[in-house]
Amino acid sequence: MNNQEPKSRVQRYNFNQGSDQPPRRRQRKPRRWWPWIMTLLTLAIAILLVLAINHHNTTGSSTSSSTSASSSVAAASSSASEQTAYESFRSTYSSYNDNGLTVTQKQKLQDIINDESNDAIQTREQNLLDQAKTKKSSAKTTSSSSASQQSSSSSADSTFDSTHTFSSVNDAQNWAQASKQQWLQAGYSTYTITSDGQGNYNLKFVR
């Protein structure tokens, strides 16, 4: 006899799964790329700023060096020009100076100084001229010598009797000091300097 039950009466059940629902899968969270992108952008901007600052500093340093070099060349050229002008004046001064200068020679040298536009050269030339002695005419008893002295005296009188015009008070004072012995000997006691309102200064001697 066969005791086995027919297969049609056996039912199998699977308790791990639902009858109609498929198995659930875990959902992956989306990756966030924005923090990484922002970090890379920040680093790139920082690097660009550093490069720009370095370039600016390098350019500024180069410009400063070029300016300094140009200034040095200009200063050297100016110094050489001043020395040349002063040497020319000193050469003229030496050719005139023979134990002193005459009034005419002093006046010529003073005119050179007055025409000098460079203040530094003008000061050096004036200092050199101020050291020069003025020649005195030798006293002779001959009539020709007396006539010559009278002629020289009248020439000095006419020189200091007229008004002299200068471009600055300093020039007028320098000329007056350079010829002080002559206008004192000519009978003048002092001098005045007045402005004509047009940038000129008039030097006049007073008895």
C-alpha cells in the first residue's frame, strides 16, 4: 500500500518575502560636490592674488631702480656742468688778477656773476670775487699823472652817480660790496636799493 499523500495536497510557504512585493534596495545618498568645487575655486583665487602681488612688487622695484639710476646720471651731469662753468670764471678771474683787480675788471666779473642762472655757481663765483683786492692808483707828482687821476676820479663819479639796475636784491648788494672801496673814495657814504615794481631793483649811491 502507498501511504504517501498526493503532491497536490502539499503547499509550501515562504515566510521571508511578501506575497506580491519585491525585495527593497537601500537608496544611496547623492554625493555633494559643491564643497570641493568651492574649495578649489578659493585656492585658485588665492594663488592668482599672490602672483599678481609679486608681479606688482617686481615691477615697482624695477621702476624705482630705473628712476634712481636716471637721477644719479642727471646729478652727475649737473655737477660736471657746474664745475665747467666755475672753472671758466676762475680762468677769467686769474687772467685779470695781478696783485688786485681794477674797478673795470671787477665790474666785468660781476656782470658774469649776475648773468649766471645757477645759484650754486653764482655763490662760488661771488665768494672768489669778494676775496680779490682792488688796485689803487699810484700817486705821482707829474701833471699827466694828476690829470689821469682826475679823469679816473670823474669816471668813478659818473659810474656811481648813475642808477644801476639788477634783477635781484642779492645781485645789487653783491655789486655794491665788490666796488665798496671805489665809491667810498669817490665820496659816497652809503647806498640804497629800491624796487621799480616790475621785478627790477635799482641801486643808487648816496653821499
